[in-house]
Amino acid sequence: MNTELSIADIIRKQRDFLSTGKTKDIAFRIDQLKILQQAIKDNEAAIYQALKADLNKPEFETFSSEIVLVFKEIEYCLKNIKVWTKPKKAQVPWQLLPASAQIYAEPLGVVLIIGAWNYPFQLTISPLIGAIAAGNCAILKPSELAPHTSSLVANIIAKYFQPEYITVVEGGVETSQKLLAEKFDHIFFTGGTAVGKIIMEAAAKHLTPVTLELGGKNPCIVDTDIHIEHTARRITWGKFINAGQTCLAPDYLLVNHKIKASLLSEIKKCIQEFYEANPASSPDYGRIINQKHFDRLASLLNSGETCIGGETNRDELYIAPTVIGNISLADPVMQDEIFGPILPVIEYKDISEAIALINSQPKPLALYLFSNNKNLQQQILQATSSGTACINETVMQIGVSSLPFGGVGDSGIGSYHGKSSFDTFSHYKSVLHNPFWLDLKWRYAPYTKSKLSFLKKIIG
């Protein structure tokens, strides 16, 4: 599938299949979700192998952050799809009675899903679940930076689904450009802000709606009123899983100056507890995706002062879990999303300083606050804007299907997971039905003064 003609032909065949109305059948959608569920079960061992090859991802992380999340999404859709697809009654003003109104969820059509390399299985398959549940046909474009997972996804989809329904197109930037030149009914993209702008520009030429799941510099505020051991453990876990290559990872810490030293001491203990004295030899610590990203991250280590870690090995794409201090907003590490195992620490004396710093930056995908202070919790939630937020936790919001997941501003457009995935890939069609048995003439010409008077009375 390397030519424009072949991609165009795939889209044409999917539109032909869509026109049969088969995907609108709820029983068909349920069957396809179950097929996808079984496909993942059948290929679980291969998924572990592919992610190990691409990211040195431990089996535990692959299961917990790639496979389980997909299973939970499928189960949630299967449980709720009949309710979601049922036409919903809408209120009608009494002046329009005996008319009735309903809202119908219908498929958007043929959708394009462009996956990311950091969680290359989950971030490709999870939006597909919503596309299936909503009754669409789909073309998947996995990230070429995770080639083993991309190939596996292509093989799984080809084995279990007909290409006129769901298919995978593999390739690099040129393939993406060819796909984006075509007209889709929706484009779902997970990745960085810079590429997100390219996606949106291409989609605008066809007036194609987009969902952009991007990233950002997620702040993590640490107050004094905390359980310091649990706080350090949750921050360390959220930052360094997948070697920090997580869009939801805390990007930098804003720590009350009174507890900075004790918090860093606890984080250092947690790193040793999780990955032992030398994380490079730990079977539970991942690697950077490629040398380009390694070099980018290694250059950021020149910012500030290294408090913990800092060791690198380019041949093995290894960067140790690292914490750096003495940081300012002008440092390179604070210019863009880090997307790696480097955690800058900035201290504050008054919470207003932390809020002002956060609000001076583009809106992040996530904001984290560690504090038992209820008033502070509400203050932070009300004074800042972010795609998602957690109090006394990191990253775990992604595992709650009932919570919409998405960014705001530079961190993304639209959301998915659970019902939000169904909504993202659906058009809600408004339908008004008026029976014939009553037809008052007040709205028809000629518009007499008595009719205008009557209209003003019933409207007022």
C-alpha cells in the first residue's frame, strides 16, 4: 500500500462496505468487539515480544499499560453499547406539540487513526474500539518508530478483519502524507503538538473533524501536607514507567521549599527500590525509542544540576532515572515536553508562585497535586486549566473508562475512552417528528395582526 491509488482504493472499498449498512447493526458491532478481544488474547505473547523489541518494555508494564487498558475499554463498550446506540428522547417546547424529538447516534463513516510510538499497541487499538462501537470503518496507521509493534498490529488486523472494514497501512512520513491527502470522515491522532498542527492543517482542506491527543509539560505540585513516602512513590512510578516516555508523566515538579530536600531523598530511595542500585541492569526499566530521541534527551541533561541519576549509554539507548535541580523557565529542559526520564524540580514558597508559573505556560494534558488540604485542592482545580487532573496520584486517570481523556489548548482537541470514544466517532443526528392530525395555521402566511399577537402571547 505504497501508492496514492492503493490508499484511495482502500478508502473506496471501505465506503462501499459502509454503504451496505452492515456496520450500523448493533449485533455486528458487538461481534467485532468480541473478535478484537479474542485477537488480543490469542496474540498476547507476541505483543509482549514486540514491545520488548521496540522499547525494552517489561512484561508487567506491557500488560498493565497496554493490554489491560484495551481489555477494559472493550468490556466497558460491550456493557454499554446498547444504551449508547438507543435513540434518546429530547424535550420539545409545548408550543410545538404534538411534535416529538429524538437524537440518533450514527457512524461518521471512514475514519483514520494514527497511533503513537510510546504505547504503540494501546494508543492504536484503544481509539479503534470507539470507532467499532460507533459503527465506522477504519484505517490504522501505527507509528513506524515502533516497527515490531506496527508489524504485529498489521498482522493481527489482517488476520481477524476484512480490509474493507478495518485495515492497517504501514509506513513513514511519506505514507502519512499520502493518507492525509485523502478525505476521511474523522482523523484521530496521538502524538506531539508540532505534528498535530500538520494533521489539523491537512484535515482542514477537506473540512475533516479531528481528535488530537497531544501532550505538554504536565506540572506536579507538591504541598507540605502530604504522606511523603506515598507521594514520592507515586511520582517516581508515574515519571519513570516506560522510561519517562508517557504523555501523562509529570513533566516537572513544583515543590514547597520546606519539603524539597526530604522529597528528593524519598524519590532517590524509590528509584533504588524500583530499579535497584543500577537501573541499567534492571529488567524493569525501559529504553529510549531511538538515537534521535536519545540525543535530544541527553542534551537536556546539561540544564541545571543533577540531583539523582544522570548516567547515559547511547549504544544501549539508556538514560538513568534522573532528577535535576536549580532550574529556571529559561533552561532548555523547560522549553518543551521532556518525554523522557528527566525530572526537573522547581521550588516555591507561596502557592501563588506555582499557580502563576503554571498559568504562564501552554495548558498541559495533566496536572498533579499532592496535598491533603481540601481548600488547596479546590484552589488549584479552579485556578488552573488542564486536560485532566489528579489529586495525590499520577497517570492512573487513564485507566478509568468513565473519565473522558483528552487535552485542552496546545495539549489537544477532543477526548476519548468509554462513552467519549463512542461520542468522538459518532454524529448525533437531531430528528423532529410532527404528526398530521393537528395543523394550526398561525405560522403560515398571510401574517395578519391577529397571528402576530397570538405568536407574541404563546412565545412570551
